[in-house]
Amino acid sequence: MNAFQRPAKEGDSIKHTKQDVVVAVETINQVIKALQPDHIVFVSTKARRTLGKHLSQSSAGFHHPACPWWNRNQDGMSSKQRFIDHISSHWNATGAA
């Protein structure tokens, strides 16, 4: 789901307000309560930095796939590879086939 609950201006990244954060946190926490996921992943470092610390459950975060850092190595690994490794380790830990 989208973390922020209103669209950005066309072609722009969202410049969030205090109200955007309040609404996003409330909405995401309601979804967490309803779905009871064992894992939450943000594919947006901006959303994770802004909202992750306010959620009722811990989360992981990675760069957005449209961001240059998705494919660019940082400390020897791209965000894409970190995401794949993270999801794979969680998938394997749950015993999913």
C-alpha cells in the first residue's frame, strides 16, 4: 500500500506535512491491526524514515525501485539485492515453500 495517503503533485516526490504523517501512521496502524502481518517492508527510505518509528510494529526499509540507489552499490550491495536477501531470509524463516 502507499504509505502516504494523498498523491504528490504530478512528477514530484511528496513533501509531507504533519497532517500527512498523522493520517499515514493512523491508516497503516489500522491496516496492521486488521491484517496482523508478521513483517512490514517499506520500499521507500523516505516513508520508512518518516513513518516507521511511529508504527505499532517494527519494519524494514529499502530504496524505491525507481530510485538510482535501487541498482547502485552502497557498501558493496545494491538496495535491490538487500531487498531480495531480506525477503528471502524472511520467506525461508517462515518455512514457506
